[in-house]
Amino acid sequence: MDHTIPTKKKPDQVRANTEKKVTGSVAVVGLGYVGLPLAILASERGFRVRGFDVDSRKVHALAEHQAPFLSKEEARQFKETRMEVGDDESILEDADAYIVCVPTPVNEAHEPDLAPLVEASRAVGAYLHKGALVIIESTVDPGACERVALPILERESGLTAERDFFFAHCPERINPGDGTWNVRTIPRVIGGIGKQSLKRAVALYRSLIDAPVKAMASIREAEAVKMVENAFRDVNIAFVNELAMSFSRGGIDLLHVIEGASLKPFGFMPHYPGCGVGGHCIPVDPYYLIRYGHENGFEHRFLAAAREINNDMPRYTVDLLERTLGEAGGGRPLDGSSIALLGLAYKRDVPDLRESPALAIRRILEERGANVRTFDPLVPGESTHVSLELALKDAAAAVIATDHSVFRTLAPEQFEKSGVRIVVDGRNCLSKEAFERSGIAYRGIGR
Ligand SMILES: NC(=O)c1ccc[n+]([C@@H]2O[C@H](COP(=O)([O-])OP(=O)(O)OC[C@H]3O[C@@H](n4cnc5c(N)ncnc54)[C@H](O)[C@@H]3O)[C@@H](O)[C@H]2O)c1
């Protein structure tokens, strides 16, 4: 089953930017999933590019053109890219534009952690000069660019925004692993601290990307756009996860229901249930919006409920497994059982473990006494087993936590020949009908 969200347009349908291109030098601060593809693109578009990252090991790897988190196509482009990378702040000297792409995570208590943004702003501020443009791409709550980054830039540089240097926010929308929409083709929104900042930032992005660039009325509105997009995903996924838990009690297959509802040509957009929400964006960004609400005396009850539901899906998945094992054998079914956990990454065909629900599933299984065998071909270092066959061999059950391509084609026979009698498909990526015809007990999320 393909659970890709349908998009309204194809990249070749979006209007190309035809205006006069700007050139010069760009310093990208933070060379991860967001910063590195942008740096590669800037270099391809003729900018002189430097990349700064505080992670020395990563910088050394990048200097050798090693970046396992890039897609195949990006990795190919990276090999042909000329850019200077470094972990020494002096690399920030004298750039025309600074683009900040550092992480904006939450801590254990789900509180936003802006420390990397503070640090990056300090480093850029120390090298900022008259006429330069600073753009924050990192995802932040409305107001944070002006409240956190801007005062540091002004203090460190002794310059004033809009008069001496230019300051804008262009939230990143990249979707790692997406073969269609990428840093070149995704339309962008930009907010500036003033008219000149906005004008220069829009001109820069129109020179970089092929897609439309929309000028927003303020930085706050640009920040809010990104918050809304990701909160929209989170609440809709929470909605279908809640439906999954409810409908499965009455024997309704939610996937069939979503298929039916999707026939309506307007007013419905399918979202799909699963064993949890991961990555650096969807499970993180709503907490930034919740914090924004608190700071303005408002309680985002809906967002908080969505977070709670989605955070609870790994537990629901393990409960589902435990119940199914119990139906088969009774007793304390997880204690001492070998369970194969297939997939550790948070989403299909990427090696990213950040906020992955698979890690929560592993922890809960272990807490309940299971002997967990993990296999993820994209994250071999975290896998206890080097092959699917070895992970499955004589396991009491298998849980699919990531719908990597290699798992999506698994047939009941592959489980049967290893002695696996129960499959919990946390991504609803296998054919329920094929498993029902076999002797294996199959459970999906909401089906
Ligand atoms: N990953 C995504 O899918 C995605 C999509 C859209 C937006 N975003 C947002 O983009 C931002 C970056 O995310 P990412 O996924 O690229 O993170 P990442 O962890 O992959 O990369 C961030 C990089 O910044 C470096 N870094 C940290 N502090 C630094 C500092 N003070 N100076 C220089 N480098 C520093 C880290 O070492 C790391 O290499 C976040 O705000 C995120 O919410 C991410």
C-alpha cells in the first residue's frame, strides 16, 4: 500500500523563477538534512559556498564527500560539488549571505531547546558585516527569530538589522526520502524584518530554487506557516490513530474506510494510522506552537491531545502484540519471548532515527521482558541482527515499525519458514488479505 499524501501539483507544474539571478558567497550554518542539500544547490547555482558545522566528525566526513543521510541523487550531486566545509568559525568570514539550518529539538520534558540557534547566531554575529544577509531556516515558534536570534546578531556584530545588515526567515520544508519534492522544487515562504531584508531574501531564494517564493507580511507569519503545516500533519495523524483504536474494537477496517472517504473529490485528505510519529519535525514542532500559546496566555488543547495520542501509539502497538500473543498462548506472553522488530528509522527508506517510534517500541518490549531482535538495513549499527532471516529465525512474533521498501514486499511464507506465527504491521504496509489466507495471525493498526 502506498500511503504517500497526494499533492495538488507536480514540480514541473510550478512556475519557474525567471527574474534576474543574484550571485555571491553563501555560508550555510549546520550541514544536516536541511543545510547540506541547500549548500549543494547553492554551489550548483553558481554561489561560492562555505559550510560550517560544530560536529568535527561530520565535517571530516563531508570533506571526503561522505554523507550517508543524503538521497542517492543528492549524494551524486554532492560528489560534483565544490564547497569549503569547516568546524572553525573563521570560515564564516566575509560571506554575502548566512543561512542558518541548525536543529531546533525539544528536551525530555518536550520543552523547545533553542540552544543551537543561540550558538549559531552568536557565531554568525561575530563575523557579520555591513550589507550581509542573514536567513534563519530552522523551524521555530512565531516570534523566536526576532526574540532569540536577532538580538544576538545585533549585539555580537554591533550592527542594526535592516539598516546595516538584512534579516529574514525562510522556513525549510524539505521531506527527506521524497523523490518528487526537494529543495529545488518545493515552494517557499519568506518573512523579513523590513522591506529591504524581505526583498533581498526573496531575490536570493528566487536565484536558488525553481519554485515560487512567496513574500509574507512578517517574520512571524513565515514562522507560523511552518508551525501550521506540521501541526496539521500531527493532528490529522492523531485523528486517524484515534479512529484506528476505536474502529478496530468494532471490527471496522479503517484503511477501507479511508479509501472510501478518499473517493470524495473535495474536502477530504487521507492520512494514515501507524505505530507512531517520528522525525525532527512532526513530533517536535507542535511543542513549539504549544509554547507559543503559553507565552501568549493560550492553551492549545487540540495540539496537546494530538501529541499525547501519537506519543502513545508505540504502547498501543506493543499492547496489540501482547494481546495477540496471549490469545495464542496465555500467561505473560512477552516475558522471555523473542520478538523481531523490523525497521528502526522513523520513516521509509531513510536512515534517520530521530524521535523514531521504533525506539519506543523496542524500549517498551524490553521493559516487558521481551528479547528484542532488531533489523534495519539502513541503520546496521543499531541492528542486533545482520539479516532479516537471522532476526526472524524462531521469533515468536514480528513487528514492522518502518515500511522500508525491503519490508513492503514480504510475503507470509517468509515469516512461516522462520517459524513466526504472529505479525504486527505497525505501518499497514503488507497485504492483510494474503496473511489472512496463511496461517499467520496478522494485526495492522486499525485493520
Ligand atoms: N529534517 C527535516 O526533515 C526537516 C524539514 C524541514 C525543516 N527542518 C528544520 O531544519 C532544522 C535543521 O534540521 P536538520 O534535520 O537539518 O538537522 P540535522 O541534525 O540533520 O542537522 C543540523 C546540523 O547542525 C549542526 N549544528 C548544531 N549546532 C550548530 C551550531 N551552533 N553551529 C553550526 N552547526 C550546528 C549539527 O551538528 C548538525 O550537523 C531544524 O530546525 C528542523 O526542524 C528539518
